Amino acid sequence: MSLISQLIEFDQELLLTLNSHFSAYWDNFFWMFTSKEIWLPLYLTLAYIIFKNHGLKGLVTLAAIGFLILLCDQISTNVFKDGFERFRPSRDPNLKYLVHLVNGKRGGMYGFVSSHATNSFGLAMFTALLFRNRTFTIGMFLWAVINSYSRIYMGLHYPGDILGGLLLGLLLGKIVYEIYLRVIRRFIVISHHNKRLLISGLAETFKKDAMMAVFAILLMTGTLLLAAKVILKMM
């Protein structure tokens, strides 16, 4: 058996192991957590932090984030999914009746790499480099981890799809941030202009406002945990 075949087999076995631990409560929780729309309060909080400290010039930062998400979404889909054409576990003829699905959702045909993981880790990387706040970095990456794991729980992605999306997201987040550093100095006045001091100067302009985003993550996660329990009682 080749190394690639061994890795694919391991990926499938790991998926089945992780996906086999489910309950009605966690079905409700991950169904809501994985939704992009449910995290609108977090995205609005990030936008508020940027505008609060940079005013209308914060549009440059939001444009960079928008460009990043566009890159993550398009590359993960049009380059990787359409290029590798690896079936999602929910679509794989050998596994689709073995995996636990939530509300019958199977997703598109192909799954490598996970767009959810790419987008989540891309956003986490960019904003962590932007704010340079340890608590925010931990909170944002934990959010990305749970968001990505939800796709395994729901039987929509293999762990390998998640790992690929993680690496792609981190890479794109770093690349877009480096481009952003070259552009933002034209709009935001920083007293020092060498790269190291520019980075620290940008982070300092946000003060400790990044903690508002951490609060948003905690508040929304707590709300979803409670909502999952309420929905369970109503079933």
C-alpha cells in the first residue's frame, strides 16, 4: 500500500471515529455554530473596532479583509475542490451511509479543501496579526477550530480537508496581511515607518478594543449552547 493510500485510509478512519460521537444536543449546537450568518455580530464587532479607531480610513482594512475572504473562498473552491475532486464523506459512495449527518445536509460534491476552515483560519490569522493581542488571538483561533470541527461532526469534511483548509487559510491570511502593510501606511499616520515599528504602531492604535471581539465570541457561543438546549426540549 502506498503512502498516499495509507494517509487516505487513516483520514477515513479518523473521520468515522470523530463523527461517531454525536447527540441531538450537539447536532443542534453545531448546526447553528457552522452557519456563517449566525456570526454576523462578531463580524460587525470587528468592523466597529476598526472604524472606532481608524474612522473612514478603516475602509482600507475592511477591504483587505474582504479581499482575503474572497481569495480564501475562490481558491479553496475553484482551485482545490474542483482541482482535486475528492468526494466529501457525505458524498463518497463507500462512506455516505456510514457517516452521521445533521438534518440530512450533504453539501456539495467535493470537499478538499474545506472552505469553512480556509475562511475561518484566514480571518483568524489576519486579525491576530492586525491586533497583536494574545487573548484575542487565542479566542479567535479557538473559534476557527470549533467552526472547522463542526464540518467533521456534520459528516461534511474529512480531517484532511480541514487540515488543508487550515494551512491554506493561514498562508493566505499572512500574504494578504503583508500586502496590507504596504498599503495601509499611505492612509494611517504612524510615527515610525520601519516594518517592525509599523506593525506595533498599528496594533497600538486599536488599544485593547480587540477584547470586544473576544466578548462577542464568548457571548455568541454561550447563546448557542443555551439555544441548543432549548431546541432539544422543544423537540
